[in-house]
Amino acid sequence: MGQKRNRAGNNSQNRNERNISNSREVSRRTKGKNRYSFEEDRRTTARYYDDDGYYQTEPKRRKKSASAKNRDDYTKKSKNRSSEYGSKGRKRKRRGRRKNVVSKTIGIILAIIQFVLSVVLTVNVLFFDMLTVTYIMVLAGVLLILLGITLLSQIGAKGKGIGGKIFCILLCIILAMGSFYIGKINNAFQKITGSNTMTSSMVVAVRQDDSAQKLVDTSDYTYGVQYATNADQTKSTVKQIEKEIGNEITVREYAGMIEAAQALLSGEVDALVYNSGQTGIIKDQIPDFENEVRVIYKHSIVVQIENTAADASVTEPFAVYLSGMDTYNDITSGDRSDVNIIAVVNPKSHQILLVTTPRDYYVPIPGISNGQEDKLTHAGIYGIEASMDTLEELYEMDIPFFGRVNFTSMINIVDALGGLDVESDEEFDTGEESGKVVHINEGMNHLNGRETLAFCRERHALADGDNARGRHQQAVITAIIKKMMSPSMLRGASDIIASVSDGVDTNFSMNQIQSLIKTQLRTNAEWNIYSVSAEGVGDKKYCYSSGDALLYVCIPDETSVSNIIDLVNRVEAGEVLEESTVVGQ
């Protein structure tokens, strides 16, 4: 046990010695550290005494190397630059947001304009009332889709939506033009439909070498008149002359227009009162009449015509009198009718019968000539109704509708259609009296407006005279129908309507025209066109309108007239005639 205690004491003593030794080592290290720290402090601090005498130290500032200075400068600049760029970036973002807001606002405004124009176009189409419900629904659907595309391109666009804006602007232009042209076409139809007037153009003429320049210069003249035809208009004109001159005038009456014209040229009278529509009658006997006289006064008399066609049906068979006026004057003026075609239309069987009657057909004019025969063309002088009454009596049928064109409108219509492809049954050259010298080939010919008019008017160069001219007129009507049912009609619709409005006149109402167009759009039907001409033999006879002068006339062939009456009845009964030309394919 004593040994054990000694061992324990020795171990304890050893441990204490080691601890003391470790403490000393730690102390030395600490002192060394402190010494090194003191040396460092002494090198890096400055000593000074403050105002109270206390000892103070201040860390010394080390001199920085050039590279360190450069690093510090670069760091400062970087901070300043990043701060500056950050500010600019934020400004740019704010500007970008403002620009996007403005761009979207402009886009929405354009979409609103497109919506308004779409509504205007739809209203115009509905008011025009020539499209079927199907076409209107398709139009409305397309307009809605286009509006949706515009809205998506503006509201949903991340950028400025420039493409959508251009698309919208183009659409707005198209919509505005569409509304404009629909309004233009509607106005043109309003202008040409529902005709109920006839204008008689009365004139006063003196000899070419006469000194009179105005009506007041003729106060002491002797006037030649004839009351056998157009008596009411002539008497009304005489009263107007006396009113403007301020005194009564001396008149001398003649039995016929030719006799009165000859009296003026011979000096038997000093002035002549007549209807300008009678100029053609006078020229048939006195070719140079227009060159030997001078018109010094014009007086227009407008006569109301009862329009009985307003209640006629266009869904049942009906007939239309197509008159080509021998004049460049106002379409409503009473003038000779060079073209006399009846179109018998059956809208159920889609059959059209074109009946051409020679202008010189020798027939009575109901209600005018008191049973005496006259040329059919002269009936036009007394108004469109006189021509219609004459043909109704000849063919034992009702003709409720009429359409009339003059030379100017024929030229404009054909030119607006881009010309016509017209088939001729013979080769010939038109003369100057037809308006233009044109060489016509047998077979197909492409003709412009003036060439087409010459083709329709020429008869002297044709072996069959008036009969051949009638066939050519039918060929032109057929060519016009074909062209108007082709896609080219849509491309030039506005020009065609503009041409028609000034030179076409009809008693169809707007509702009747709309009904016919809608029916055609709904059915897209093909039409069968059959042409026939009344025949006769040439002769010279006295005519009601020309007095004692013998004129060339065409005596009707009764068999030909009976055949036409039969064809009219068959078409009205719904028969499709063989050898008809089919158009609309």
C-alpha cells in the first residue's frame, strides 16, 4: 500500500509539473503574440496627446499601391455606372409601357372604326335588298370573323401589333368603298326605275341665212305649223312663244310635217314650229334639212304617264318592250324608235323569247292615227305608250313593262362591259350613216360601243335589209345578257350601272328589280333564249305622220305574225323552245 501511495504521489507530481510547464509555454506564446501585436500596433498607429494631456493613439494610414488605387477607382465607377444604367433601364421600361398603352388604344380605336363601317355596310346591303338571306348571313359572319381577327391582333399582341393595324386599315378602306359603291348602285337603280314621264322637245327653226338670233327677233314673222300630229304640244308652244315675245304671232297651218318644212325652206313662212322627234321624218324626204335650218328656241313639255306596271307580277310570265331611241337626246324625249324588241320572260321555265319587229312595219297606231297605217318607228314620237299599244294590238298580247335606251347609253354600256363578242350571219361593211364605218366578219366579232351601235343600225349594206338588222339587234341583246351573267359583270358593275343610269329608262319598280335579282341569285338558273323576227315585204305608202309624202314601209307578213303569236302563247304556257341559246353556264 505504501508503494501504491508513492506511485500515486509521483504521478500527481508529474502531472503538476507538466501543467506548470504548459502554463509557462502558453505564457511565453502569449507574450510573444503581444510583443508582435505591440510591434504591429506601433508601426500602424500614431501617438499623440489630446487637449487634456491624455495619451491617444490613431491608426496609421497605409499608402496604397497604384494597382489598389486603380481597383478602387474601377469599383467606384462600376457602382456609379450600374446605378446610372439601372435608372435609365427603369426609365426605358416606363416609356415602353406607356408606348404599348398608346399603341393598344390606337388599335382599339381602329377596331371600333372597323365595327362601325361593318355595321354601315350591312345596313346598306339590307336597304339595297338584292341579296338573299343566305348571302347576308355569310356576309355578316365574314365581317364578324374579320373584326375578331383585328381585336385579337391588338388586345392580345405583346408588341405594337403593327401588322394588325395595317390589316384593320385596309379592311376599313374596303368596307368604306363597299358602302360607297352600294349606295351608288342603289341611287342609279332609283334613277332608272319607276319612269312615268315623257318629254316632248318642241323647237322653233329659221333658215340658216336668216338674221334672227333670238325669239324676240321673230315678233313679226309668219310661223308654219301642223296640227295633224302633236296638236296639243304645238298649240302649247305657240302660246309660250306669244308670251315671251309679248304679242300674238301669225301662223300658217299645213297638212303634214314635210309640207311645212318645205314651206320654210322656200320662204313661204319665216319660222317653223315642230317636235324635234319629227326631224327624222323630215330628213327621210329632205336629207339636208338640218344643214339648211337653224334652231333658235327650245321648249320642253313634260307629260305624265300612268304607270300601270307597278302591280304587275314578275314571278309569273311577263313581257318587256325594249326600245332603242334614234337620238342622243334625253332618254325621256319622244323620238323615233329604231329598235323594237319584245322580250317575253317566263321566270319559272327560264325561257326568254326575243321578238324583233322592223322599224318600218306598216301598222296603225292605236289612239293616234285613227286607223291609218304608219311606220312603227313613228309611234315613238307620240311616246313610249304609243309604241307599246301598237305592238300589243299587232301580237294580241299584254306588255306591261318597257325599257328604253338611246345611242349614248348603248355605247357606254358596251364599253363598260369591255366590248361584246357578237355573231354575225354575214360579212359586210357598215356605212357612215350608221355612225361608224366598220368591217364585220361572218361569224364572231369583238366590237366596242360605237362598233356595236353601227352593227345594230346598219341596213343598207344588207341583202335582207330590215330583217337582217333585226337579227343583228337580237344578237347584240343576247351578247349583252351573256356578258352580264359572267364574272366580268361583277368587276365592272359600278361602271356599268353609272353608264346605265344616264341613258336607260324603265317602268320597273325598285321592288320588282330586287325580286328578279334575288330570285336569280337564289336559283343561279341557266336561261334559254330564242329569237324570232317579224317578216314583211317592202313598199311605198302614205303614212299618218308624214302627210302626203310617200315613204318606204314594210308590209307585215300575216303568217309571220301568226307564228309569233303562237310562240308567245307557248312561252307563257311554260314550254322551253327547241334550238334556244343557253346562257349562264
